[in-house]
Amino acid sequence: MSADAPVILVPYGDDPLRHLATLLLERHKDRLPDLSRQTVLLPHTSAVPRFRRLLRAQAEQKDFPALLPPVTGTLTAWAGRFAGDDQHHLSSTARQILLLDLLHDYPRWLRQYGDWPLVDSLLTLFDELALHAGRHSSSADSIRHVLAGHDVDTDDYSPFSDEAQLVQELWNAWHERLAKNNLQDPVRCYTDGLAHSLERLPAGTNIYLAGFADFADVEIAWIRTLVARGGMTLLLHGSADNAMENPAARLLSALTTKPHAIALADAYADFLDRVFAADAGHLHERARQQAAAAPVSPARGRLTLHEAADAESEARAIDLQVRRWLTQGRRDIGIVTNDRKLARRVRALLERANVGLVDAGGWALSTTSAATALARWLECVEQNFSHAPLLDLLKSPFLQPGVARAELDRMVPLFEQSVVRARNITSGLEHYRHGLERAGADGSDGIGEAQQALTQLLERLENAAAPLIPLLAARARPSLEFLEALQTSLEKLGLAAGFENDDAGRELLHVLEEMRAAAAHSSLRLAWTGFHQWLRRGMEQRRFHPPMQGGGVELMSFAEARLYRFDALIIAGATREHLPGQIGAPPYFNDSARSELGLPSLARRYAVLFQDFRRLLEAAPQVMVSLRREQDGERLVPSPWVERIRTFHSLAWRESLGDPELEWLVQQPAAVIAQRDAPLPAPVTPPAAHLPPAMLPAAFTATDCQRLMDCPYQFFAARGLGLAPEDEVREEIEKVDYGIHVHRILQAFHTGVPGLPGPWREKLDDGTRAQAEELLRQISEQVFARDLRRRFLARGWVHRWEQCIPAYLDWELNRAADWKVEATELKKERVYRDGVTQIALTGRIDRLDRGRDGYAIIDYKTGAVPARDPVLRGEKIQLPFYALLLEQDNIAGAAFLTLDDEEAKEKTALDGETLAMLRSAIRERLLLLKQQLDAGAPLPAWGDMETCRICEMEGLCRREMWTEPDATT
């Protein structure tokens, strides 16, 4: 390596950091082990630890086990040290809000482009102008000069004149505002830092740059000055050819410096160079020349192109390939993609397989649990404490409302089950309070002890929302007012204290503090929607990097992968949408005008992305490029760069770059990757759980007994583990609500319900039928009244029931000749014993009639009715179970009464003798099952297809895996 070359070209397949370490140790060997006067600047902090490891390893080979290392960091951070201290530095949040304040003087542009899109576009344009025009970038004269250069008439009728005027006015207003408040934005801080560094650098300082793909004009001028002084060495990764507007060639032209190019003979690199050599003839001709030069593809074993059917298949292919490499002993594995949705899915698959992974890009702060808790609180305030965000908030570990965590964890399920779900309350603190009072009066399980604490919790929620409620409908207010109200609200609620104890929570509080500091320098006024949008943007734009322990697998973007080398690498999501993807441009000037201004053209920016891709193709001994054919039924276009490789390779060698084994594995749902010498997994058998007797229910309901008979494992999961699905809180009235209302109406009609009309006390006959029907309609109106006020679809259900009333009265008129209603909604509990075994049964009987021959059970049904055969076989036990609850032995019959489709009809009717037989058989069966449960007998999954078809526990027992053949690879 030339010891004095200012620019060194490192081939794509080589490691710039390794050469940089070698260069430092050679150039400054007379000063070893002191390298502290040297400065190494890299594009991102992730490359710093790797460089230090390489430098230390090479120093040890030269018998220097310890070093005083060079100053190492990023160029941006280093330049910031030289920026002036006489101005306040604006955060990114502060300059966004400052510019938004300015834009309110240009309402037409806000309406045309939208507020935040316009802010983002202008800040991008301002930054580029600053980076490519230096200290004189505050002058707007160049804008009109460019327009004139395009022969654009800038009179009042010109379509460009308004845009030019807008940019000029905003540019000047922006700098006036900064100067007035003695502020400096980050880009100006950076450019000033570069300029001042030329004046303040100590003599003899040597600066080394490595890993940069492109430079702005200001940076090139800075580099040129240092090169002329002999204090700059630049390591460029790649080549200086003109393929794809090579950024390295452009930089060398600007520096007018001949580089020292490191030679590396590699047939694979030569193949890739021919693929992308735009000036070397037609693709077919280049492919023919390549085949003549290399009869066997040098890409074989080095490069794989995997095209998956869809996004899930692509994620699964990446998961399988990573695990294949891990079993082969590869440890430093990279996954590079610009598709964050795919990245999240891959991360989930690998973490599920216990593969440690570091996500270099992190993820948006808005996706963390801390930001979710804040979002749920704001939804509570905005949506009158809708049940869904309220329950999520109450379950959040960040909530600290002055109640011990254990006590809160005990109270919230009680509140959810006994108040919200049991009474189907969808929103409103006043409704929750009323429901809580009713639950306490009804003696709902455990609610009495917690009623006072829950009432205080609701009061605290109301108190915490008080600072924000007035701002919801208020006209534009100072932005700082919203932030102060939010801070007060979070402190009252206890969320602020909860956030302090979490990494993501502290980052969230830091964002809020930045927003407050930004608002303090701005007179901007916002409505609630504008403030909430600003807050969401702050969470979405901030990246959160949790402390993670990686296991050799790293997930990153293309830019973050610069200066990395891997044992194996996957370039994922290689569709045109993400590779190269869309580069957003501000809505001012076309690309030609931007080039005239000296701003990077789209072609130049795409060239930088290509350099990253081209480099990664040689960043590991094995590289897989993955893509998918379609997304949500829409055909996707492959990346043009990947398609060029595939076409070139096919033309040259008539063979695919696919991996048939991986393609086969992806198509096997049960395929896993395992060590060849590891023992084979045990065959999957139906699960059988043991439930300690202490965890058995004190009293069995009809549902418990039915589950126990249908499938013991279902009973174990639902009752023992408490995984039975919860009742949904329904925003609109549904069939389950309809059934509850019908039961309540008939209870009020026959035996009375406090607060409702009824009961009917007259004899029902043809003469009184009209009055009975009128009473039923009055009761129905009051029962459905709350739903009619709050739910759009309630009227349809009311009509459905009113159509059924005549049929019910016809049925009741016929039945009244022999039967009289004895009780409705009769809650019963009964204990059966057989020796030392006993079982308690509990339930509620819809209706009990008494007649000459004894009693009869009626069960109202507004939905499906069990067929007669399963009932007679003892498989559906609801009617016999109700008979077991009664002390009376003279039960003359039982039946389901369907109330639907304008009819009232008895179905699956059982006479007394049949019912007695079933009652006795089911009692004996339940006692036997209880005896086995008391003895700790296993609760196996039976796999009955009829039961499994509607079982909510299939994800736990994994019925579909029992018969699958072993597919381990």
C-alpha cells in the first residue's frame, strides 16, 4: 500500500477498515503505541467498535498489546465540536415547529401541499442548499438565476414564479428568524464546524475518512483543503469506473487526485463488474464474453437468488436460511433490507426460534409499549374513555395511579369482567361508575372489597383528564399550552413516573421535553388535531434502540451496513419498491433544475444506493438475495439490479441462481432446522394435562360440564388455565345482546323485574291477549331503550322481536291451559355425593313451569338449538343438567323454546321418563369424572373432529400436528 496516497480505492470484496488499521500502524510506527493525534471519521457509530477490534488485533501482531487509540467517531459529531458556542443549536423538533410557524403566513401553500409534508420538503431543500452552497447559501439569487437558465419567464403568469417567490421568501424569513433568536439549525452547525475546523485543527493532525459513499459540495471543499495540506487520507470502497454514475469517480474528478487502487483478483467480482458495466456493449455480448472467460459460473456457491411466493414465504425463507448457516458454524450473519415490515416479521421468527438478533436500525418509538400507553391515554380523553383504550391503559405497567401494582392487577380484571363486560359498557366514566354501583349492589364476585378503590381510580382518571378536556374543542392555542397540559395530566395519572423507570419511557419523556423547548421558541398556535399530529410525528420519527444481546445475527439498512463484513449475508426485500425504492423529492423544481442548483439529482442519489448494493454483493463469502412475487394479490416487480444479475447469469451459463433445497424447505410447513448429530425430536402426541384439585371450580356450570365431556383438555385450558374467551364489549347490538334482552323481557312479563312494567297477573285468554301484547311491547320498549339511543342497528333487532311477540303469545295461550309459570331466571346450586366424592352444580334456569303432572323446564333459545339425537345420547347435557339442579323429582319434561323468525316453537322436547334416565346417567358420569379429577387423573385432548371444529383452544393443543409426519431436516 502506498504510504502517502491521499485517496485509496479498496475493492468491493476487500475490507476498508482492515486496510485503514494497517495504514495507521505503518504511517505512524515511529509514534506507536501513541495514535492519539490521529483522527478516524466514519459514517456511523456502529463501525467504531469493529475498527477498534481490527486495530487492536493488528497492533498485537506488531507486539503492541496496548494502544493510545486515535480519536474515532462520526464526521457529523466531530465537526460539531468546532461549531460556534455563541448560538443556540436547534433540535430537529424545534426547527420543524419553527418552520411550521412561518408557513402559517402562506395558507395557500399549506392547503396545496399540507402542513407537515411542506415542512419536511422545505427542510430537505434548505439542508441541501446549505450543504451544496456553503456559507453563501442564504442568498436566494441563485434560484432566479436557475430559472433564467431554463429560459423560464418569471413574470406573473409563469408557473415557476410563485414557487421561486415562495422559496425565496421562506429562505430569507427562515434565516431572519434564526438570527433574531440567535439560533443555529443542525446543518448550519455542521457546515460551520467544518469551516472552523480548518482554522482550529492542531498542527500535525491527520484525518482519515472511510466508508463514505458520497459527499456534498461543502464536504468536498473541506476535503480538498485538507488534502492540499497533507492532512487528509480518504479510503473509498469500490472502483472508479463510470458504471451507474459512480460516486467515487465523481469525487476523484472533483479532487483532481489520482488514487492508489488496491488490486484484488476475483472471478466473482469480475462477473459482477461485467453485469453492471453500462459502457461495455450490449448485455448479450457481455454475457457471451463472460461465459468465454469463465466456463463455470463464479457466482455458484457465492450468490443465491431466492424468489418467494409472498411476504410470509420470504420471511420464512430468510428464517430457515439463517438457521441453516448457524448449524454450519457461521456466526457473523447480516440481514440487510429497506423493507421494515419484512424486517419486523423476520425478527419475530428468529426470536421465536431463540436466535439472538441485533436490530441496528431499531424501531420507531411509536411502536414501543411506552408510546402505546401514552396513545391509549389520549384515546381515552378523545373518545370519552372508550372501553378498549381504557382497559389497555389500566393494564399497562407504566400506569402508577397511587395504587400498589399487585392491588391494581387484582382490581382491573374485576372491573373488566363484573362492570365493563358483564354490563356491556362501551364508554363514559359516569356509565362505569353506575355499572360499578350496580355490580356492588348485585354482590358480583369480589367487587365489594374493591368498589371503593375502583371508584377512586375512576376519579383519578377524571382528574388527570381535566387539563386536556378543554383543549379538545378549543380553537388554536399556543403549542406550549398543550404540552404543559399533557405533562400535568401524565403526572396526575402516574404515567410520567412509570415512564421514568423504562428505557423507552425515558426516551418518550425526552421527546416531550424537546417539544416543550421547541414550543418555547415559537409563537405557533394549534388546534388539538394539529397538536396530536405533531406528537405522533415526534414518536414516529424517533428511533428507539433497546439494549440487546445479539447472537451473531444483525438486521440493518443498506446505509447502516457500510464498513461491515459478514460470514454470510441476506439482502432481503429486493423488489423495485424497496431496492432502490422511491426517493422522495421536495415539490419544488424538477430534477433538471435541482441539478443546475448543484443539488444532487435523482440519478446521483440512486447511484449511491447502487454502490451500497454492489458493495454488499461482495461483503460475505455467501450472499442470498430474496424477493417475493406478489403482495396482497398484486404482482411485484423485481429490483432492476437483481433482474440484471439474473438475466445476465442465465444468458451466460443457462442456469439459475436459485437454491432448490431452500425452495423445498419453505414449502414444508413443519420443516425445521436442526443439528445433524442432535437427537430427533420426540413424536408429537395428543396433550394430556394434570389439574391440581385445588384449581378445580368450586361449583361446575353447565358449560364446565359440557367442556369436560366434550374434551377434558378443553376443560383444562378454559377452566384450569383461565383461557376461556372473555365476553366482548360490543359497540353495536349483536345476537347475544338480543338474546339477553329477550330473556329479560320475558322475565319481566311473567314474574317481574324491578324498574320495568309487569308482571302480567291476569289470565291469558282471547279476551286479554291484546292487553298482554301491549304489556310485552311496553316492556320491550324500555329494555331496548338504551340501545336505541346509542346503537344504530338496535331498531332492526327491536323489529325482529316485535315480529315474534304474536307467535310467543300464541304458544303461551296454548300452554297456559296446562301449565303455570312457577319461576323465571331461577338461580340454583346443588351438591351430589357418592362416598367421599362430591360435585357442586350451579346454573340459572330460564323458566320453570308447574302443572298437574309436576314441573317442566323451558330454556329460551334465540340462536342454535342442539339436535335431538346428541341430547338423547347424553352428548349435549344442558336440559338434563338443569333437571339436576332441581330438588324436585317429579319433572314432567323439558324443552328448548326457539324464539326467532316470527315463530315460537318447542324443540328437542324430552318427556319425564327420558329426562329422568338422562338425568341419572349424567349425574353418575359427572360424579365419576369428578372422582378422577380429585385423584389427579390426566385431562387428555380427545381430538373429536366435531368438537375441534369449533374449539377456541386449538392453538394450545395443536391438533393439526398430531398426524403430521416428521419433517425435520
